[in-house]
Amino acid sequence: MTSYGLSKTRTTARIPLRGGVSQLHKQAVLNRIRPAPLAEKSSQTATISHVQSPPYTQLHLGLFEIGKALGKGKFGRVYLARHWGSGYICALKVLNKDEIAREEAEKHVRREIEVHSNLRHPGVLGFYGWFHDSRRIFLILEYAAGGELYRVLQSVGRFSERRAAKYIAQVALSLDYLHGKNVMHRDMKPENILLGLHGELKLADFGYSVHSPSNRRETLCGTLDYLPPEMLQSRKESYTRAVDQWTLGVLTYEFLTGKAPFEDSLPMTRTRILKRDMKPLPSFISPEAKDFVDTLLVLEPSKRLPIKDVLHHPWIVKNTILSN
Ligand code: N15
């Protein structure tokens, strides 16, 4: 048994389990640890007759027990953490203010908090709150108990078509949610996908390498494998949310084969993406799966299968139907 660096004095009985009641519990916990609203102090808003909402608690590091490191990145680390008051388990991302200032990334961090705090979807890694002290900024994030999808894929080599299709359907739902909020993900890859306690996918974005070291081929600017052709042509901001449809195609290919479709030396990967010079899918892959990848990996962004249509594609329908 690993303790993950968290003390055993408190049992795990308070960690919410699956189901309706626990959802309520989770909500209660989240409400309690949400940061104080900036404008209205001590609001007197009675919600149900005489029941008054509890006072907001100012967040600070002392409210959390810190456990093992989950990942390391440019501006700091992510730790397993437990909210003392409720026993709620979360991931605490610690960003170093000095390093952010040195990289002139204040705007970037602000934007990350602003965007993430407006998202709430089971397929998108949760954001619960943030606080800071003189040296650091702390983001309270959902803990994904199943770990990194990238590691799972690496350990099994490739996924069955059924498993791949179920994952892709989940990613498509999450992307559709993000697009509805006018958020493009832009950096989907197995490294940026986490798994929940029950194996469900959680889209995340670790930015510049906020994840544990991996032996994946990486360069200073990351891997090119997932970049759509229009982003390689570097006409800044000339691309649309259709970039996520391309990367969904790359992701499908990688789930099915264990390898990205344009994997090659750095300059060759670039050339291959621009020409859509894809390594053919192996013969054991079904025609429906091939068609699915083909309709997403289309050079012209406007001709890619729309995210909303992904869930109706025969390959997805066939593999996500409940009975078989
Ligand atoms: C728009 C949205 C998709 C942005 C989401 N923002 C982030 O993803 C920022 N971020 C999240 N940066 C780091 C993390 C992060 C959260 C990293 C790791 C974990 C995390 N929650 N849970 C983990 C986690 N669980 C693990 C279980 C086993 C092994 C490693 C694990 N890491």
C-alpha cells in the first residue's frame, strides 16, 4: 500500500463515491472551498426560507495536506493534496511567481485561470479554485485517479477498436463542449488526457511540459506529430477550431496503432503533414475506422468531419452501442 505522502489519520470514507448523493456532497465541498467573491462581502442571501448559505472561506495553503508530486513543469509542480476540512482529494498546481515573471508569462497564467474557471464538464479536468501567497500561485484542480492516458497506451501498445472508439467519442463530447465555450484545445495528445477513477477521460492541458518525464521523442518545442497543416504554415491566428478535428484524427490513428500517423524525423514529419503523407493504417483495421480517420485528416480545415458529426459516424456508432 502506498500512502502517497498523505497521512492516514483520516479515513478515505469522505471521498465522494459514484452516484447522486456523492454528487451533492461533491458540490457541497466545492462550494465550501470556492474563493471569496471579490465584490460582495458577507452576502445575506438566504436561499431556502431560514436556511442561510455558509460563509465563504478564504483559501490558503494551510487548508490542504500536501502529498506526492504528480508532475513537474516549467513554472512549478502539481501535487496530490487533501482539503483538511472535508477530506476532499484534489491536485494542487503550484506556480512560481518569479519564474512566471522571468518568462513574462503573467498574461498566459491569467488567461489559463480565466478560461479554466469557466469550464465545468465531466470530460474536462475540473477547476475548483485558486489562491496565492507572496511567492506562488496555487490552482486547485481535479485529481484524476486513473493517471495519464499516455502511460496506459504505452503499456498496452495500442487500443482495440472498441476501446479507441469509446475514448474518441468521449474526447469529441468534451471538444464539442469546449468549442461551445469558444475554447479551442489546440494541444490534444495522449499526454494531455487523464483518466478518472472509473476510466473516464478528462481533457487537460499541461502547457509546456507540466507532466512527468517521458521517453517520448520531444524537442524544445514539443512534438510536431499532432500539429495540423495550417498551424505549420505559421500564418499566426489564421487557424480555427478545425485544428481540433485534425488532432482528433491523429489521436484516433495513435489509439489504433500506438504510433502517430506522420511520425518521422522532425523536418520529414513537417513535410509529411503538409502533404498528408500518412502511413497507411494496418490491414487489421476495419474499413469504418479507416474512413473515420480519413474524414478527419483532411488538409482543407473546412472539409473535416465536424465534431458534432463524429458521434454519428458509423465507426463510433458501431463501437459505442450498449448491447454488444
Ligand atoms: C482548458 C483545460 C483543458 C485546461 C486544463 N488545465 C490543466 O490541465 C492544467 N494542469 C493540470 N496542469 C497540470 C495538471 C494536472 C492535474 C496534472 C496531473 C494531474 C492532475 N490531476 N490529476 C493528475 C494526476 N493524477 C495522477 C494519477 C497517477 C499518476 C499521475 C497523475 N497525475
